[in-house]
Amino acid sequence: MSNAGYVRDQLLASMPNEALVLVLDISGCRYLDSAAIEVLFDVSRRLGRRRQELRLVMPPDSPLRRVIQLTEIHTAAPVFQSLDDALTE
């Protein structure tokens, strides 16, 4: 929670205006707290205002699958099973 704002700011700063999509690969993550989920929703909202999109990468066997489903993050950022899928969509 203490670094959620920093992570959000870094994600947004790394996204140039001419890019259409930010792909965030969370395959290696084992835990997301409520602050991290809020960061994902917030980044998605902010990118949407700039006509950009946030996409998440998470394999089907990820321990975070249930958290992602319960929070309905897919309504803000589509979830792909692989990086290739996210980049070719």
C-alpha cells in the first residue's frame, strides 16, 4: 500500500502519448492487495481518458485468477493468457 501511488505514477509516466496499449504482465505476481487492484482500475481509467488501453497478462493457472475474477478487473482491463496474445489482439 505504501508504494501504490508510486507504482501508478511510474506506469502512467512510462506510457507515451502516441502508444495505444500498455501491457502489464502480472504472471510473476503471487499477491495483489486492495491498493494494487485500485491502481489497476485507476491506471485503466486514466489511460482511457487518453484513448489508450491497459491490458493484463496472467496465465490461467495463476494464484491471482480468483482475485481478478472477484474484483472484475476484466471490466476495466482485458486479461490475456500470454504476452503474445496481449500484443497481437
